[in-house]
Amino acid sequence: MAGGVVMAVGIWTLVDKSDYISLLSSSTYSAAAYILIGAGAVVVLTGILGCCATIREQRSLLIV
């Protein structure tokens, strides 16, 4: 769930605050939003893999 929240904050920042991004001279604000989206996606993917590995009881998938 935490990964989904982080990803949602990044998407919200890009969608709702795009007017502010265009006013800023540096691209740090938009880069931070993309980093949040990427980190949230990695956490969600890792969580899904962990749940599938636990359900299937596969040790090799848990190591990944």
C-alpha cells in the first residue's frame, strides 16, 4: 500500500501541479515527481512478487 501511496503522490504532483512546474526555472520539481513514481512502482512490484512467492511457497522467488 505504501508504494501505491508514493506513486499516487508522484502522479498527483505531475497532473495537478503541472502549472507550477512550468513556472520553475529548474527541473528538480518534475524530476522529484518522476522519482516518486518510479520508487512507488518498484515497491508495488516487489510487494506483488513477495505475495506471489509466499502463496506459491517458492524459495527462489522470495530470494529475488
